[in-house]
Amino acid sequence: MSNTGLAYQVLLYYLLAINTLSYVLFALDKGYSQRGEKRIAEKTLFAVSILGGSLGSLLAMYQFSHKTRHLSFKYGLPMILILQLVLASYYYIIM
């Protein structure tokens, strides 16, 4: 396997892991919210999204109807995903 193939494989596993983590954090925060327990900080939810988990965040946000009334999440998460896709496309074209 070439180094490029290994790099793509590592990136794929990273994105799978970070999106799974993001999805789980949103699901946990929804549960905490319903039970009146201590919540996961919005900064943490955004940080995981920015680090590559934006798709998992969006899926969980709409599946669990969590944070859908917060404009920063409603519009911010799709913007993060779009920016990540544009950057990935740009990187892919250059490489």
C-alpha cells in the first residue's frame, strides 16, 4: 500500500471516529437535557464539529430534535460542513 493510500485510510477512520463521537455527544446531551442533568458545553459540541464531526452533529441534531431552535447550531453546523467540503474539494483538486 502506498503512503497516499495509507493517508486516505487513516483520514477515513478519523472521520468515522470523530463523526461517531459527535453523534454520541449530541445524543447524550439530549438525554441529559430531558433528565435535567449537567449538560455538555456548546463549545464542546462545536469543537467536535469543527474537528471534522459536522456531519454526525447534523444527523444527530435533526434525529433527536436537539439544538434545532438555536440559530448558531441551525445555521452554524451546515456552514461548518459546507466549509469542510469546500476545503476537502480544494485539497483533493490540488493533490
